[in-house]
Amino acid sequence: MVKLLIIADDFTGALDTGIQFAEKGISTQVFSNFNFKMDEIPSNTEVLVIDTESRPLSKEAAYESVRKISDWAREQGIEMIFKKTDSALRGNIGSELQAVCDSYPDETLFFIPAHPEIDRVIKEGTSYISGQLLEHSVFGKDPFEPVTKSFIPDIIKDQSDIAVDVITSEEAIDWDTINQTSILVCDSSTVDDIDKRLNELMQNNTVKYFAGCTALADRLANILSFNRTETASYRKTEGLYIACGSLNKITGKQLDYAEKHGFNRKRLTLRQKSPMNYFNSPEGKTFIKELLEISQENNKVIVDTFEDVINENEKDNKPQESLRFAIAEAHGHLAEEIMNSEKDCTILMTGGDTLMGFLNVIGSTKIKLLCEIEKGAVLSIIEHNGKEQQVISKSGGFGTEDVFCRIADKILK
């Protein structure tokens, strides 16, 4: 029976959150969309994760997507709702939180968005990334979803007029007036701050409606009552193929580091990032042949999309919105070729769009979570045509500079 529903706005986020429960032996099912039937949910599932793919949508479309699922959850009698948000607060934060609140109008949603272990903290309702205001960090310059504010109530109010309050780590919740607040933003500078707040909620039997990132999921998986079993382990493979669709500067530094430490790196041109049947053309087929040869000869390969992303004809000097989906499709086609090649490779994908592009190309929605091989890097199994493909997904803004090298050390034979 499903005890907890997690609603994520992108596929990487769905996996990042779901793995916090799955790797602790809690039966967790992930769906890449809401188009499933009840009998597709295994009967032993206690944590259900649904990806809305709503981060790039308009605030209205994102609201409707989340509202539909949260209304369904209420009808199903699911007791706990977790709205997963990006730790850098990208996406439709205000409209999606309001959607959950509108489904449960008599309840307060506790918003604990900090991720202290990677130095993303909340102080007096303001988000800081590695000591910088969120808006001044690399996420303030995100090519598709720049975050231009740091005070969380202001971020929410860009899309919603819902009542928002802030509570510091030292303050206790005023249970006499809490119902006057729809969203309570909870400060957190340490993991202990998160645990302290959750213990306070548990003592008052109010661990029901909350929002946050993977840090909150990890702490909830430790304290909530679930059935737990032994977990599966991953296997070592001959190769590691990295499909990088992220344009995050953090990822860029990680790629540069990996290239300097033995990875063979290939950069896609703008033409190759806008497929439009490119890979069926003679030029495209030649490129694929060359890529497969590189993969056969090297056990660590990177294909990325950092060069030629900006269209010089764009006056605002921003990437075309359609390009992000073209990039995902291109990586999907190339990863399929790698999957079907003779070499046994683990495929690592950065960015939720990238992994979703791969699943769309191969026509698969079945995914099994195994473990978090590095912080923010989830290792899963995708089943397709009777074959199990080992896949790692990593959010663009996560990980140390040497993260790809660390993963290679663990995954390669």
C-alpha cells in the first residue's frame, strides 16, 4: 500500500528522491509520467514517485499537472505528500506548491528546501549556495531557468498569492496559529536543523504535507515507518559512456577535469544537437560509426553539448528553448546506439531532460532504482527488449569536480 507520494518536476529529481528510500530497502516505484494504471503499481509499493516533467512548462500548465496528481492522491487516501523541489529552486516553485496546498486547503505545507551537505542552506528564508546569495550563484545565470531572487517567499509570490511565513531554526512552531499559514518555510543550515524540525512535526503528528529536495527525503527515509528489505547491488562494466546534456557551469568544470584525467571527449556540433533525422543521413551514420569506434577503443567516453549552444543570431544571447529538447533527443539516439553495441557500458546521463530523451527514444518507462553511487548520482536499471541497461543519472549542479572520475573508479572492471 502506498504510504508516501512524491511529486517531482523532472526525471532526475524523481530518481534522486526515490533512491533515498529504495537504497534503504523501502519498496519504491518510479513512473516517468502520470499515464499509468493502478494495477501497474506493485502491491508492496510504499513510496510512489511520479515525474510531471513540469519544470520547463508555463506556471499554469505546471499547476494543472501537479494539481491533477495531488487531487488523485487525496482520492486514493494516500496519507503523506512530498512535493520535491530543486535544491537551487529552479522551476515553477510557487505554482506547484500552491497546487498541493489547493488540494489540501485545511493543511499547512512545511517547506524545508535546504541541502546542507552540499552547502545549500536557508537562513531567515533566504537561500545561499556555497555562501553566495542564490541569485548571485551559477544558478542565477542558468541558461534556461535562471533564479533571480534569493528570498523564498518572493520566489513563491512570483507565481502565487498564497500565504507564506518563515520560521528560523531556533524557533518552535506556534501550533495555535499555524493554520493561518499555507506554506511555512523552515530555515536549515545543518542536517541537525532538518532532523530537529521533523522530530517536532512527528511529535505533533503533522508529518503529512511537505516540500523540499533530496536532503529532506533522506532524513524522512530514516525516521518514517516503512517495511524494509535487502537491497540489490550494481555490477562493474567494461565501459562508462557519459551523455552530458547539462549546460550548468558546475558540470562544465567536471567535464574538463575528467578530460584531463583520461576521458576521451567528443563535443556535438549545433547540427548534431538538432537531429531532425540527422542520424539517418549519411553524415549522421558516419558520425555514429566513429563514436562506436571511439567507445570500443576507450573505456571512458564523454559526449557533451557545451559548444555552439548559443545561437549567434539570437539578440538576447540565450539558447532557444526548443534546443534543450533537441539536445535530449540527440543524446537519446546516441545512447541507444551505445546500448545496442557489443561493448558492455554503463551509460551516465546528466540532466533530467537527457535521461527522459533517452527513455522517449527507446520507448521505455520501466526503471528500477539500485543505489546512489555518488551524492546526486543515481544508478538504475532500465529494461528494454529483454535487456537490462545500467544507467546513472546525475543532476547538472551536483557533485565534486572529480565526480566522473570517482564514478569510473567504482563502475569499471
